[in-house]
Amino acid sequence: MDSRSEALKTRTRQLALRVIRLFRALPPSPEARVIGHQLLRSATSVAANYRAACRGRSRAEFLAKMGIVVEEADESLFWLELLADADIMDREKLRDLIGEANELLAIFAATQLTTKKNMRRPGGGETSS
């Protein structure tokens, strides 16, 4: 595993841990708990599925897992923004977390596109990554 992948594993795990701490700090209102559970599920899924993608046995498997990572990262960003938009959490308190989720989403979406392009090239099919 290269150092970039290891760094992203660390970042996704840190995102999940930060969301866990955020979840614990949410107010006890029903809407905060519903949104919080959704955020908790999606943010932890980013970390778990990125880890699984790194262990993919083929580019196709890696690409499939990265599709899940992108979807879950985008969903996490949505729930974070909704917490701020609904005035459940102060936007300023969420700024860094939203920024990190945005950065990770951009990295994973770019990785997904690059992998797709490389698979379309001659000889870029089902070889191990």
C-alpha cells in the first residue's frame, strides 16, 4: 500500500471519529438524532469502504468500492450541511469538518474518474492494482 493510500485511510478514520464526537454532542431533539444517525452511518461507511477499496483484487472491484465511497462521502457532506442549515449546529463549528468532507469527496471523485479512464485504455482492464 502506498503512502497516499495510508494517508487517506488515516483521514477517513479521523473523519469518522470526528463525526462520532459530533454525534455525541448533538442536542437531544428528534430531528438532530435522525440526522445524526444518518451522518454517523455515512461517515463511518466512508472509512470502511475506502479501506475495502484499497484491498480490491482488481481495478473493477476497486472502482465499485470507490463508487460507494464517493456516494457515502457526498451523503456525509449533505448531512453536515443540513445540520447547519437547520440551525441544529452552528455552521462555524462545522466549518472544518465540512471542509474535510469536501476535500475527501473531491479526492475520491477524482480517483474514481482516473480509474475509469485508465480502465478504458488498451491493456487497462482487469489487471491487479
